[in-house]
Amino acid sequence: MTFADQTINQFLENVAASAVTPSGGAVAAVGGAFGAALCEMVCIHTIEKDGYADVRPELTDIRDELGTRRVRLLELADEDSMAVDELQAAFETPNDEDRAELVQEKSRRTAEVPLEIAETCLGVLEHARVVTAKGNRNAIADAGTGAFLAHSALKASVFTVQSNLELIEDPTAVADIEARLAEIDRRDDEALKQVEANIEEIA
């Protein structure tokens, strides 16, 4: 059963259990999906409201893109758990000449998946910048909450990537991932500052 098919309580009980997964990456992905859903909701309340005709086309597109990211984040939650489980299995394989290569392959996957989670959350946050600026004024608190959830999920995912980088021995792969992380951090800071400014304008 995928995480998307579980109830919220089932997912939380699985997290708060002795099993290795779902762990931090999956939880961050689900948190980012909640952020996307909130911003998506604000788009809907803007599109359907009189007085916002001038932003309707833009927020309709953003609503659709947020929906796509929400779905992808739930998929990534499953992929993260699978990556962690496969790495655990790799560590438990017989210590022969193929084990080291297998561990490296699976270690890289445990960095690549949360990296995509972070990048997907960044997309949510950058859309939230527009939603908090142009969305229904009565729902800006929801858009702000969505933005902060996406930001927190992004930061958690970046932390997970950095933790898992220690397992990767290929310096070229590490350098590439670190460059992508730096770009995510830069864009995250810019988007978050704009969201906060947008919210302060209506406070």
C-alpha cells in the first residue's frame, strides 16, 4: 500500500514505530504535499471569487502545477522509503566484492530522492510567493502556512541529503549534489523572504 492510500493516522503510526521506514525523507515529502495542498486551496478560492479576474489565468496554472507537485511529493515519500530499505538490505548482504558497489549505488539513491523532494518543495514555495501576493486576501494565512510547511520540508530534505552524502565515495557525485543544494538554498531564501514580505503587507 502506498502512503497516499493510507489514512493519516496509519501513516503516523508507521512513522512512530520500530521499523526503519518511513523515516525523515518520507515525512518531509508528506509535509511538503500538505504545503502544496494549502496553496492549491487558496488558488481555488481565488479563481472562484469575484474581483480576481485579472489573476485568474495565472492562478489557474499555478493551481494545476501545485497539484502536480503534491502528487509527486507523495510518490517521492514512497521512493524515499524504498531507497532506505534497499540501502539497509545492501548493508546486510554478504561481504563480497559486489557488496561495496551495491552499497554505493543504494547510498547515492538515498541522497538523490530527498534531493528531488527538496527541489519539488522549492517549486511549491516559489508558487507560494505568487499565491501570497495575488491570492484571495481572506485566505492568505492558509497560503502562508502552506509556504512555511514547504520551506520546512525543504530544509529537512536538505539535511537528509547532507547526512547521506557521507556514505558516497564518488567526489564528482558529491560535488554535483552539493552544487544543487547550494542553488536550492539560495532560491529558498529568496522565495521565503518574498512570502514573508507579502504576508506582512496584509498583517
